[in-house]
Amino acid sequence: MNDNDKQPGPDNGGNGNPWMKSLLIWVGILMALALFVSLFPSGGAQNAGTSIPYSAFLDRVEEGSVKDVNVAANVITGTQSNGEKFRTYAMNDPQLTQRLRKAGVSITARPEEGPSIWQYMLVQALPFLLFLGIAFFVVRQMQKGGGANGAMGFGKSRARMLTQKEGKVTFDDVAGIDEAREELQEIVEFLKDPTKFARLGGKIPKGALLVGSPGTGKTLLARAIAGEAGVPFFTISGSDFVEMFVGVGASRVRDMFEQAKKSAPCIVFIDEIDAVGRHRGAGLGNGNDEREQTLNQLLVEMDGFEANEGIIIIAATNRPDVLDPALLRPGRFDRQVVVPRPDIEGRIKILQVHMKKVPLAPDVDARTIARGTPGFSGADLANLVNEAALMAARKGKRLVANLEFEEAKDKVMMGAERRSMVMTDDEKRMTAYHEAGHAIVSIHEPASDPIHKATIIPRGRALGMVMRLPERDSYSYHRDKMYANLAVAMGGRVAEEIIFGYDKVSSGASGDIQQATSLARDMVTRWGMSDAVGPVEYAEPQGESFLGYSQSAPARMSNKTAELIDSEIKRIVEGGLTRARDVLTEHVDQLHTLAGALLEYETLSGDEIKRLIAGEDLGRPTDGPTRPVVAAGTSIPKTRRPQGPFGQPSPAGA
């Protein structure tokens, strides 16, 4: 048993059995209802028989049809000679008794019953008991201590302590971020054996800031630290501190540290700390007083006059640029640990962790899947494995095969297939040539990434897609690869123009044009890859502008420079257009072959495209050879090549 197992849970620690409490409450409610009902007479005697007027009652007495009567207060009930019961309300009639005796009616009387002494005392004491109940409830809520959701828990901390019963996480469950794990391993050693470092004058770190993109495993890494060290782990979100009332957040910070001191040594994990730790005094208007007071209290608690020995603050954010400098200095967050997206080796380890829970077919290779998922975070890979398992379950399979992983990868990266979307034959032909244009240019550009898959099945907002995957993780891009990407992006539009003519170019290349323009703009304004503009940054600063400063302020730009930048962007994009036209004009036969195969099979892998271009058989069952899309002997429309600066091409002639 470790320290976490000794913490009192909600079912122990002097709070009693909640089932027994509920039973006692319901018993008390039922007893109160019974006493309340008993205050009122049942009225059983009054409700017996048919109600008749008093005059009719006197007539029946004179007729001798009344057998007996029962007089109680102002109500008279009785029985007639025929056995029928009746009741009436008596008046102040002093001669009624004589009339009844004269008619020979049997008379019984019942005195008026008043409330008992207990009922009278209960009625008098009800308001006082109600007041005492309300006062007891309020006092109990005030003395609850730590009840953040109670009536008086407005300023209580909302931090939740995770115990080993909720799932212990260790470093074995964290894969793909070895550098970040090694950075935090020392904190675990501090918590396990602080005297080892105290002998040499070392002090335990006050805090560690985990910085990384969403889904990279920052929260999992923090839980692994607590699981390895075997200490209590408090978790809270930065947004749980801030309320609309000034001072509430600061009160919650104080209460959180009070709870942590009682469980020291412990770890307090603050997720999304940028919600409370933003730069103070920033913004166009007045600052947020509540958030700034909360931040001030957090700064004092982390490094004030009182040393919080044994309390380690671990925070996570994906926006370190907006945090207040006072929060980042040593003494508060001594370490800033970057949790990056995993490389291919890291993705292999992450996939192996998640694949342990899934029955796999023999053809599943984690390295192949990792190679095809560059840029995926740990959460993305977990989602990929889950999608593959769901697809296999929908098909009724007992094992998850490589086919399901490929389909899940396509769904995550390109969107779900829209097979219900009806496309005309002309639209299919246009899409097939468009995607074939991308693929042919990519094959003949040496610096381009290899093709992974080409499809004309609509996915997401695209009618078709050519997916390229790098052979290895890339951390920088060279000029030749950028020019190759520009040519590949323009390959679809050029293919439409060559095959269908200038007037038949569609709007399907809008996304390609946007991608090429964005790349060319970065080349000119950020990366200094234009000889005319030079190695000067003219790009707008990325990120939010409320900080009042920017880490990379752009150079001041004149109108002449802006015109030069626009002309250079246009020149670079049109250079990619020219390269794509040269490639497709030279290899137009391959364009026809690949477009026909896409119409025949709808989806082709990268290896199949290579075999098809080389003239080999794809090995797929088909009714006949791949049919060309344009009949043999049909003349291909020509476009006039631009001379000098790129201009509008002339309409396609016969």
C-alpha cells in the first residue's frame, strides 16, 4: 500500500454510510407527513350518506321515516327506515330534540373533538423547527471544509485528487517522448529520495512547465510522474480558478495549496495554465482584475515568503508565448520541458502501446503505419488504432488487419468517403485527369515526396485526392522541394487545360492555388528565397497581438516593396505552372493511362501507379484492359506558351 491508498475517500473518513443517511432522511420526511395529516380530522362520519337540506330532514322526521340520528357539532347524520343513510347541517333549533323524541327517533350525540396536546405543540413548534433546520444546514455547509460544490464552497479549490484506484500511470505507458521523460525523471528521484540531492545543497524544483501541441501527452506525462513517485496527484484546469467575482480565484488558489500542504510531498497539475497565467496589463482595454488577482496569488504561493516544501507544480500549455514573464522565471517554473510531436521511432512505440489492447492480424506492421503518419501526435495515433478497431468490428472481423488501418488512416487524414455523392461522367473524367496530373508531375519531380495513394472518391470537401508521404521525418525544407511542391500543386489545373481546353478549366484547383500562393508568399516574405526581395522578413507576425510586443516584428514595408513582393509571388507560382505544363506535355500518354486506371479502379496505391507508368500489369481483376479516356486519334487541344512574364494563355484552338 502506498500513500495514495491511505487517503480518505468519499465513503470513509468519518462521513458515515451515505445509504443509511438517505434512509434516515426519508423516514423523517414520512413521519413529518404523517403528523401533518393527523392534524386534520378524517371526516369519515361527515362524508357518510347523501347530503339533504335541513327542511327535507324535518319533513322526513315528521313523516316518521327517520330511524336514528347522530348529532356531532353542527352535522347530523342518520339512517332512514329503508336503510338509506343521509347527512345534513343543523341550525340553532332548540325544538329539534323534542321533534325527534316525538317521532321516536333514536338519538346519539358526539362531543366536538379538538386537537390533542401533541398536535397543538407540533403546530406551535413548526416555524421554530423549520428555522432550526435551515440554520443547521447552513452551518453544516460552512463547516464542511473543501466542499467546492457546497452552498458555502464558493472560494474552495476545485482541484481533484487522483488515487491509484483510478488507474496508475507510469513511464512505461508514455512512449515516443523520451527526451521529455528524461527531463522529468529527476523530479521523480527528488520525490523518492530528497536527501540524495540535499547532501550537495540541491533543492527540489518548484515547478515544471510542459509545452507542446495538443495531444502530445502532457497530461499523461504528469500523471506518470505521480505514478512513478507514488505521491498524491492533484489535477485542476486553469479555467477552474477564474470566476466573474473578483477574489474568488485567489481564494481557490490559497485553498488548493492548503490542501496540497496536508498531502505533501505531492504534485499539483494545472492544465491549460494560459487561462489564468496570461500576460498582465495586456489588451486594448482594461485588464481582467479577477484573472490578474488569481495570477498574483499563484505567484505568491509558488515563490513567496512561505516555502511550500514538497509541493511540485506541473503545468501544461500549448501557448507559452502568452504567459506572464513572472510566471516563467526560475524559482517558480524552474524547467520548461518541450513535449514535441513524435518522430517515426516515437510513433512506432506509441502504436505498440495502443496496439496491445487490440487483436491484430499477422499483416499489421507498426513501422509501416508509423511511416505513413508523419506529424501525428500521440492522441492522433490512439484515435487511428481505435478507428481501425471500429471498422473491423463493423465488418464482423475478429482481428484488425492492415486493410482496416489503411482505411482508418485515409479517414483521419483525408476525411470519410462520400460514396453517396453522385457525380456525372464528365465530372468523373475531369476529376480523374486532375488527380492524374498531380500524380504524373509528382513522379517526374525528383525532389517531390513519393505518392502514397491517388483516388477519385470524394472525401471531405475534395472530389479526389493525391496523397504523398515523406520517406522520413523532415525538419526543414529545401528550395528544390518547394519548387517541386509548387509544380505538383499546379499539375491538376494544367492537366485540365491540356486535355479539355482553356475554356473548360474548372474551379477544382482552388485549394491547389491557395496552397501554392501560401507557399510562395512564405518563400518571399519569411525565408528570403527571392533574389529581388532579398533575405528580409516582411511577413506579418504570427500569434496574437494583444501582448504589446512581438518576438519577430516585420520590417516596415513601402508601397514599392509591396508591389515587388506581389510580383515575386506571382512569378514563383507561375514558374510552378510552367514546370507542370512541361512535364505533362512531355508525358501526356502517361496522363491518359493513369486517368483511365483511376476511372477503372477509383483508387490506386503508389506502387500500383509506378507499375502502371512502367507498363506493368496491376494484378487486379478487371473486365478488360485499362480503357483510355480519350479515344485514339483524337487531337489534344494545344495552348500557346507564354513568352517572358506569364500572361493569360490563348483559348484552345482546333
